[in-house]
Amino acid sequence: MGFAETFKALSDPVRREILVMLKKGKMSAGEIGSHFDMTGATVSYHLGILKKAELVIESREKNFIYYELNASVVEEVMLWLADLKGENDDEND
């Protein structure tokens, strides 16, 4: 995982909102797009950045593509931030 891609993806409020929605379970691009006032191409752009950062996983089922939160990358970011904040001092001793 590259932190540069991750933080670029997290810097946009639309992408953060997409991640919050995916926390509840996998969704298609159309389902995600229905929550925003933007074109399908714009939704696809945001999903592409989230995929590049490995924050979402894409899976195909019949004629649909579904997106879901990649919890392992989210956990890795959270662990790094906790370590930066000093919350994991017991692991470093």
C-alpha cells in the first residue's frame, strides 16, 4: 500500500462519503451514484482513485460490478496513525 495514494483518496469528501456507504456492505456503481448529484463518469473516476489506493475491492457478479470496503488497508492506515499519535507505545518498547 502506498500512503500517498491512500491520503490522496481520503482527501476528497465525496470519496470519504463513498467509504462510509461501503462500510454497510458492497454496492454497485449505480447504487453509489444515486447518492450524489454527479455523472456516472465522475462516480467512476472517484471509484478508480479508491481502487488505486486499494481502499475498495471490485468484484463481478453476472453483469454487475460491486465495490466493497477493503478493511485490511483501512486497518493498516489506522495502525499507522495510532503509532504516529503514540498509542502503540507498548509495541515499541
